[in-house]
Amino acid sequence: MGPTDRASSSLQGKIAIVSGAGSGVGRAMAKMFADNGCNVVAVDVIPARVSGVVEEIVGGGKKASGMVLDLSVGGDVDKMIEGTLRSFGRIDILCNNAGIMDGARPVVDTPDDVWDRVMSVNLVAPFRASRRAIPSMIEHGGGVILNTASLAGVFGARAGAAYTVSKHGLIGLTKNIAASYGKDGIRCNAIVLGAVQTAIGVGSADPNPRGMENLNKTMATLPRVGDPAEVASVALFLVSQESRYLNGSCVVADAGWGAY
Ligand SMILES: NC(=O)c1ccc[n+]([C@@H]2O[C@H](COP(=O)([O-])OP(=O)(O)OC[C@H]3O[C@@H](n4cnc5c(N)ncnc54)[C@H](O)[C@@H]3O)[C@@H](O)[C@H]2O)c1
């Protein structure tokens, strides 16, 4: 039995929430987790995306259900956890993946509504979901939390102010959860992404020129853009027992971009 088979066997029947499962990285994670035995709860704000990913997984003979929720709203984050507990009785894996960008706006050009929305989706929702899920995970002997972070959570010029702060915060949240609840059987890690081919930039406002000037300098060293499936296979390792010695880790998946 190789590592992939062992990862797969450790995931059979696990209840796995994936937020932002309707597109890009989350969609690839949801499919990869379901293909490896998880019963996936796919959460997204766009109804057609939720039905699309659930139909694809179930159509392939694997297990998934969906919830349409706006995770910028605290009550909806609670519904994600409570609804899953009501339906399945436990949560084995919580993948806080939903995220939005900020138009590369630096501080002076960041209005309150952009700051608040980016923080609420990228940072407050993972905090709130973890706060509600951890007691139940502990009650059931443990669990795994995986947060989707970014090189913008490690460096200062990969995005605007709100996104950069939200992802730095998410990495802090990851480490604090790991340190606080590792002894209770909770593992919390982050996957730190470089540039992945997804819909995240589509439809966003015109990027800020000052922010783009910074970003373009870093883009010059980008080795290549990743495919969501390449990220999902790292996520599979991180939610499986194959990574049982990892807790509070920030695993960089970026083709070496952060090495520059
Ligand atoms: N694509 C990249 O280059 C890149 C780089 C670094 C980090 N990331 C992170 O990866 C994660 C996934 O992003 P992606 O690139 O797959 O983008 P994406 O836009 O393709 O997918 C994100 C999904 O999250 C959903 N979502 C957005 N706001 C939501 C809300 N309020 N409630 C519920 N769902 C919501 C969207 O509808 C979408 O389906 C994000 O956290 C993002 O910050 C992406």
C-alpha cells in the first residue's frame, strides 16, 4: 500500500466540510476528498456552483451534499457547522477555503466595505467556523482543520492591504488553534498558495495601480501558475492521517515562487 492508498483508506467515511467548494481550489479539494472516501459538505455562496459540484461528485458515485451560504454573514457560518452536525452528527475535517480578493488596494485606497468584506470571508469565517466545530471534534476524539492561506499571508506585496492582513491573520489563527488544541487531537494546518488558475480575479474591480505596481514586481519571479488539482493533492495529504505529525504547519504550494 503506497502513501496515496494509505491517505485514502484513512479518509473513508469522514465528514468533510469544504467552503468555497463551488469553484477553483475548493472545487478541486471537494472532488479529491470525495474521490478518496470522504462524505463532502460543499458550501458556497453561489447556488449554481453548489449544485454543480455536488452533481458532479454524486454523479461519479461518490458522496456529497451542498449548502448555499454567505460566509461573510456570521449566522451563515454557524449554519454551516450546525447544519453539518445535524445531518451527520460529527465533523472530521473542516476546510476553510472560501476567499475573496481586494483589488490590490493599499491602505489609503481601501474603503470600509472592502476591508470588512475581505476580513469577514477570509478571516472571521474561519475563526467562527473553528470556534463552533472544535468542541464537537474534541467530543468525537479529534479532527482536522485546513485553512487556505496565501503567499500574501507571508509577504507584503502579493495583494492589497485587506487581503494581506486577512491571510497573515489566517496563518496566526492556524498556529494558535494548533497550539491550543493539539493535545485534544485537533490538527490545524494551512496550505499557502502561490498563483493558481481559478476564477478568483474574475469580475473584481479594476486593480489599484499602486498595488499592481508592487504585485507586478513579484510576478516577474513567478515560475508558473498552478492547477487547482495540484493544490488539492497537497490538501489531501494534509487532511489525511499521512500528515498526522503536522500541526500548525504552513505548507507552501507555489512552484517555488516564495523562494525568490
Ligand atoms: N487562485 C490563487 O491564485 C490563490 C492564491 C492564493 C490563495 N488563494 C486562496 O484560495 C482560496 C480559494 O480561492 P480560488 O482561487 O479557488 O477562488 P475561486 O473564486 O475560484 O473560488 C472561491 C469560491 O469561494 C466562494 N465564496 C466567495 N465568497 C463567499 C462567501 N461569502 N460565502 C461562501 N462562499 C464564498 C466563491 O463563490 C467561489 O466559488 C481562497 O481562500 C483564496 O484566497 C488563491
